[in-house]
Amino acid sequence: MGTAKLHTLSVKYLMSCKKLLQDTTGNLLVKKWKSIEKGDIVSIEDYMLPEVLRIQTEGFKNGSSEKLIKYSKNSRNIFYVVKSKDKIVGYCVYYLKPALSLKGFEKKSVISSIATDRNFRGKGFAERLLRGSIEEMKVNRISSVLLYVNINNLPAIQLYKKIGFRKVKQVKNICGQKENCYEMELRLI
Ligand SMILES: CC(C)(COP(=O)(O)OP(=O)(O)OC[C@H]1O[C@@H](n2cnc3c(N)ncnc32)[C@H](O)[C@@H]1OP(=O)(O)O)[C@@H](O)C(=O)NCCC(=O)NCCS
């Protein structure tokens, strides 16, 4: 086997070890999660999933329902749903990304998906979801929240800017094949 191929395989192996370690640590941190009272924002329960999946399909051309189903089972503490009266009108789901940096061990979180029911947009539900969940992130010593947003998704970019997120860089192929998106970050600590 050539040196270049061996090098590629080693890098792939190290990357998958890093991912496994991050996933395992992330799962442990979610289990110890401290929840706070957030009014009409609650953690997902099984019966809410079909409605959440419907809102996802309405909001995204190619959203992965498998991913949301997986998060609803493994990470329900950080899978938030907002209600209007008793109707589910939006959701926001995160995953945790523990990281070692020069500052030491940091707990970051990433917004995997957020959407509001089409009939309830423009009424402040996404903003409330973000503000409520971010308060809980602070209580749990999350150092920063990250997200990826398509550069053409102006409503979402406006929303994130309003909350205080800043653009970090532009990246390709994260929001979809050949799509450009911004990585945005909100520092909490
Ligand atoms: C982006 C999305 C979640 C916003 O949800 P929402 O509940 O309508 O948003 P809110 O009513 O809480 O809006 C809060 C702020 O976001 C911004 N915003 C929301 N919709 C906007 C629009 N159509 N145009 C411009 N800014 C908008 C505004 O700054 C607004 O504050 P303001 O009302 O004081 O101007 C919603 O449009 C959606 O579900 N889109 C499809 C899925 C999606 O793109 N998700 C983001 C993926 S990264």
C-alpha cells in the first residue's frame, strides 16, 4: 500500500475516532442536562413527533426525518418544541459538540434544525424558541452555539442576527450538495 493511501486511511480512522468520542461525550452530557422552566417551550415527547416531522417537511426541501427521529430518542432534553395554546407550531433541535481547545474542555452546541409551521411564521415563535433554549444552554455551561444557514435564507439569517449570532465563515456542502452556507456562532461564555 502506498504512503499516500496509508496517510488517507490514518486520517479517516482518526476522524472517525474523534467523531465517536464527541458523540459518546455529547450523549453523556445530554443525560446530565439541567432543564429550566420555559413556559410554552417544552422538550419533545413521542406523540409530538408526527407534527414536528410535518413542520420539517414543510420547511425544508431535503430535511432528514431519520435524523430528527434519532434526536427525539437520544437527545430529547435538547429537542425543543413551541406550542400555541395546545398546538405544536415549531421546533428547534440541537446536538452537543464537546471540544478540546487552547481554553481547555469546551461544551459547544449546534442547531441541527429549526422551523416554524408555515401558518404561524412571523409571530415570534422561532425567536422565543431560540431565546428560551439558549437560556438553558447558559445554565448548562455551553460556551457557544453554532449553526449553518444557506446564504440565500434571508429570513433565517435575519432571525439569527437578531438573537446575536455572527457570521464566522462561508462553507460549502454542509447545507446540501454544492450549496453555500454561513457558519454562524453565538458566544455565551
Ligand atoms: C426561519 C424561520 C424558522 C423563522 O421563523 P418565524 O417563527 O417566522 O420567525 P419569528 O417570527 O420568530 O421572527 C423573528 C425575527 O426573525 C426575522 N425574520 C423572520 N421571518 C423573516 C422574514 N420573512 N423576512 C425577514 N426577516 C424575518 C426577523 O428579524 C424577525 O424579527 P421581527 O419580527 O422583529 O422583524 C421560518 O421562516 C422557517 O421555518 N423557515 C423554514 C425553515 C428554515 O429555513 N429554517 C432555518 C434553517 S437554517
